[in-house]
Amino acid sequence: MPAILVVTDADWLLDDLKAAVGGPDTTLRSVRAGVDVLPAVQASLPDLVVLDLQIGNMGGIAACLHLRHEAGVDRLPEVPVLMLLDRQADVFLAKRSGADGWVVKPLDAFTLRRAAAAILEGGDGTTAERALVGDVNPL
């Protein structure tokens, strides 16, 4: 049963994610601020963290970098991260922050499910990216 931590302060986005990746075989937890990501991950290590780019005063990029830095000094295991981006130009930021995959808004359930599945199956950023953009719009 995969455990997914969703980080967003937008109720509509949380509802969309619950509909797309939630279910009886998935444990879904959420926090509403970037500063709460590390304590939530430390309390119960998720299989996937889904980070919204725009969250409060510590956004998704900073939260992802924080997770990567903590893992880099062995204070935390590596946790896969799926970033929810506002525009295609933000892909550069997601790559630089160490995100394993990303989805550009507006979101649809099928794309979210494919991206989460690709990362949960152990895919790297390339695998997740391919799952998201297919052959239609390669980056």
C-alpha cells in the first residue's frame, strides 16, 4: 500500500489529488505548508511526496531542496518527489531542485495517476517525464 504525502494549501488541488491517486490501497496524508514537509516525512516516511509549487512562504522548490539536502547528509532517506508546476517554464526549477517528476497545471487525473505510478515504480525523472509528456511534447 503506497503512502503519499500531499503538500498544498489549495483545497481544490487536494481534492483533485485524492480523486486521482487516492483509493483503498493508498494512504494519503496532507500538510498545508512547506515548513511542515520535513517533520511530516520524519514522522512517517512516505513512498511519494507530491509538492505544489506555490505553497505559503516556503514553496515546493524550497521544500524539495530541503528534503534533498537532508538526504544528502544522511539525516533522511531519499524520498521520491512529484512536483505540481504552474507553467512549462517551471520544469527547469523542478529539475534543479531534484524532483523526480512533475506535472504542469491544469491537472488531469490520468496524468497525475501515470506520473505517480511511474515514480512509485522506481522510475527516475526521465521515466516520469516520459510518462507525463509522451511522444507528443518531448522536453
